[in-house]
Amino acid sequence: MTGIGKIFILIGVVCIAIGIIMSFIGRLPGDIVFKKGNTTVYFPIVTSIVVSIVLSLIMFLFNKFR
């Protein structure tokens, strides 16, 4: 398998893992939801902040022990 193929597989696995984690997190307090008629707009602001902090900590630890 070529190097680019491994990268695509890794990206796919990471996307699946993020999707599974996001389904468990769900909607946190502080996320903005607008509902009007049949339309719902969802802004996951707090969820994005939490995910960003967790990923930053993981990257920090990964680089520290590298």
C-alpha cells in the first residue's frame, strides 16, 4: 500500500471516531438552536470549544512525548 493510501485510511478512521464521539457528546448547554417552522439551525459553539480543548491537549501530549 502506498503512503497516500495509508493517509486516506487514517483520515477516514479519524473522521469516523470524531463522528462517534460527537454523537455521545450531543448538544451541550450553551449551543445555540434556532427553530422557526420546519427549519432548525444549530450552532454547536460550546461543543466546538470542548472538542478544540480536548484535541489541543491530545496534540500537546503527543508532541511532548515524541
